[in-house]
Amino acid sequence: MKAAVWHAKEDIRIEEVPDPTPASGEVVIQVERTGICGTDLHEYTSGPLFAIPQTILGHEYSGTVVDMARDVTGFRVGDRVAGVGVTGCGVCYYCRHGLTGICDSPTFIGLRRPGALAPLASMPASALFVVPDELSLAEAALVEPLGVAFHAVRRSRLAPGETVYVAGAGPIGLGVIQTARAAGASEIIVSEVSSRRRAAATELGATRVIDPTIEDTLEITRSLTFGRGADVGFDTAGVQAAFDPAIAAIRKRGRFVVVAAWERPAAFEMSGPLLREIELIFTFCYEAEEEIPQLLKLLARGDIQAAPMITSEIPLDAVVAKGFQELRDHRDVQVKILVNPAVSA
């Protein structure tokens, strides 16, 4: 079969690889859709960050079960499933406390073991979740990035009625917006330079969308929050120009959550957050066993929507030109690009 294999920075190749067979604890799926993640894009433009050479990319995915190891329980051939990209070892301190996302020895699917940018993929059973009938497999492929956003909002301890500031309206930012809305945020202020992504933010629940190239984010945020600033902020952009005004927009004793994966070190001015006693929280991925089933229920009910985030679907053969290069060069018009591995260009 053909697969998208990462070799080095700006070197992803469509190659022939053997069809997978399930090892112990694994399930083989026929891949329906695979999303191109911001992490994947970082590996293409600036890697290696997490990826190792000759790894099949793809950790946002959905599909249908076609085979499994004898020791796997809880799945049947024909089940519609979606998966996550990080699984735990199951035995370390953090896994035994349900914190698989910060496992001491995690498995990084699509970065350090074969992923889902291929027609077939063998995945750890612990990474897979059955998709409700009400949800399409195309939408279910966004469970992984939406899971990151869902976890970030839970970590923020957002309470009903609180106000939120989101820096960036890419896939994670749009997930944060929707999860915050579902959690009862009274005001969701979003800063985003892309007009396409600002429109998506408005559609998915932002109450005020700011173009930071022409508007004063701090002034607007204070005007909407009785002069205090937002209760909770989220950095989903991962760039200095978005980070600085975002943390400035948080009220005294507010919480600021860093979700984005940064390509380079950030400069952090300490005095302002220190004097305001801001709580700084970092969040990496998700507590999959607990959070992904909850998220799938919200998606099935329509409380969180994935479809409006999908801006393109492409064949596997075009994943570099119409996927990675498109996201690199035209992020202003793309939000989430899905790959259909069963289709040729």
C-alpha cells in the first residue's frame, strides 16, 4: 500500500510499504479520513521535533475495524472508530492515576510509530474509541485535535459565566471556543489574523472576534469585561505576537492556559503577570479514556461541531502539494485539511 512517510524537514514521500498486521494489543483499521495536524506541519517546516525518520505520519484519524490481535477485547470487525495520537504505557505512576497524556513512556502515533496517512493502519486498541452512529467518520477524524481543546478547557477550571480570551482560531482554538461555550462561558473573545478563521470562530460560538492587525485587543477585552480583563485565556497560536497581548488581556488572579506547541523559545515578560498573580497552566494532550467518550457524546449531539472546521479533503497522493504546502503557504484560507487515503489524485 502507499503511505506518507516522513524522512526529514520538507521531505515527506509517498512510498510503498507493507500492509500492516496487528501485533498484540493492536487493531487494524481501514482508514476513512486522516487530518493534517499542526504538529505534522511543524515537523514538515521545522522538524525533527518529535518525529523520527521513516515514520508514517498521521495521528488524527478515523476508520473501520478490519482485523485485530487475539488478545484485543471491546471491538468487532466493522466497528466505526476514531483514534487519538498519544497513548500511555499503562504501568507508570501517571497512567495508574489516569493521566495517560503525560505518561513517562508514551506512544506517539504517526511520529514515533506508524500512523494513519495510509489506507490501512494498525493502532493500539487503547487509542481507539467507537464512534456514535450520529457522527460521520469524516467528522470523527477531528476527535484528536478537539480532544486537546476539550482537555485544555477542563484544565482551565472554567466556570459558567466566566469570560474567555482565545489567541488563535485554528483547529485547537476553534475547539476551545466550542468547549468553552458548552461549559457556559458568558463571553468568548477571539484574536485571529486570518479572515477565514475569524469567520469560523464567529460561526462556532465566539461572541467577539478581533483582527489584531487593525484593532486593540487589550482595549476591546477590557471594554467587554468591566475593565478587568478575561477570567481565562488560551494560547492556541504558539507565536510571540499572539501570546503577548493574550496574557496582557487576563484579569488579576485569572488563569492562562498554554495549549500551542511552539517551534521556538518564547520571550516571557514576568513583571506584569507577577503583579496580577496570574496562574499559568500548561496542557499537552488529553486524558483519553475519560475525556474522548465525553467528547464523542457532545459531537453526536451537535453541542460541538467538527464539520465547519473542515475546509478541504484531498487524496493521499496530493498530501504534500495540497496538504502540507497548502497549510504552510495559505493558512489564511485553510482550517483543517482531511486526507482520504482510499482516493488517488
